[in-house]
Amino acid sequence: MNLMNPDHIQPINLEGAVITVSSSRTRENDTSGETIKSLLQEAGIAITHYAIVPDQIGAIRSEVIRALERANCIIVNGGTGLTHDDCTIEAVTPLLDKQIDGFGELFRMMSFSEIRSAAMLSRAVAGISGGKAIFCIPGSTGAIKLATSALIIPELQHILTHANK
């Protein structure tokens, strides 16, 4: 439930893009991407773009740029950890006009109750690019449900209202 003054939230047509970062997932086995799409659709957010890209900075960045042409909420899942091939954060942060630091902070805080100190390994980030919201979240089912249901969906309209003032 959003407790903000209703004047802080304007009617905005919400359009979602889902990008899964993985070198092994396909449309047939991308349960993470499907979960995000389902959660957004259940919230009345149309999915206007969906893609799976390999763990490569250029591929991720290009796909996010394509998604920005089609949606105002881009959720990138996967590639946010610490392994040598995790590069989602490096690919996306240069595209951000402003970071929403509280997103990553809240995500890690909420994750702590589920996965304890391992929550610190997540580099989840969010920000604004050209008045549109981009969220980078881990690809695990638990992380996806938490980030999308508890943080992204409840605040998306509020975020986009402020991003477009």
C-alpha cells in the first residue's frame, strides 16, 4: 500500500519490459522472466518487450536501449552477482541518469530475512533513464518475487510520476 500523498502519483500508462541475462536460459526454460511477466500482468502492466541475452556488456546494454524504446519499466534479471561473468550492473549503470539507491538498500534489507548474510552479495540497483525506470535484480525465483511484488509494482507509478516532472 502506498502511503504517499495522492498528488504525488499521476495516471501513467505502465508498460513493462523483461530482460533475462543468461547464457543458458531459453524461452522454454526462462522461469525467472516468466515469473516477472506474470507478476506485472497480474498488476495490470502490459508487457511490451521480452528478451534473453548472454552475459555480455554490449548485448545487455543494447537490449536495454531497445527496451527503453518500448516500455517505461524495464526489469533486467540475472547477472547481478559477483562471479566473473556477472556484468549486468556494469552494462546498465552507465545508462542511468539517476540511481534509486534506496531500491538496492531495501532489497538487500528484505532479502536478509530470507537468506541472511548472503544478501550482501546482491548488487541489485535501480534508476531512471530518460524518464523511464530500470531495475536490475538477481535471477533467483525468490529474489524476483520479492523485488517485483514488494518493491517495483507498489512504487512504479510513483517513481515514474517523479521521473517525468
